[in-house]
Amino acid sequence: IRTCSESLFNKNLVPDQALEYRNVVLMELAGVKCFKFMAWTVIGIVLMHYLVQALDWERDEKYTLTDMILYDGNIIILDMVVFFVMSRLYRQRGIDTASWIFTAWLSAICTSWETNF
């Protein structure tokens, strides 16, 4: 019997290790984890934008992804960095596990879907 920590639900999609090339460290482990966190967050934002649009949930129809990047991009990046540091995600085993991504998606869907009730 496999334990919960060994299950596929709790394995990193991309390994947590420093980025090296020919024995030269290009990015330390904390930087790799921050980059993965920011990448998954941006992927989630983009996918949720299209999901909300496809399901015709309440949204500002004139607010595009381009508008989001131009007007709110710096705030989003600052929020991601502050959340990463204050939550001590650099100490976590990884944020690219299925359990982490599923929880983030569930919370994003619930907050977008609740306006239909």
C-alpha cells in the first residue's frame, strides 16, 4: 500500500533542483521554486480567463488578457512575489503537485462560479 506522500497526487510535476549547466549553477533552488510558482499562477490565470469566457460567467467583457497585463501585470507579479516569500514557499517541497494545483483551481472556480447564484 502506497502512502499519501508517495502517491501521484503529491509528486512534483517538475523536479525541485537548482538549474545547472556544466557544473555552473544558473539558478538556485529558491529561484527555481519561485519561477515554477509564478509560471503555474500565470497558466492558471490564463486558463481561468478562457474558462470563464467559455462558460459565459459574469465578467467584464471589455477586459482582455492584454488589458490585464498592461494595467494589472505589475501588481500581479508583486502579489506573487510577496505571497511566495511571506508563505515561505521556498521551504515547501513543491507547489507543482496535483494536490496544490487542484486546490488552487477549485478555489478559482468557486469564486468565479458563485456570481451565478
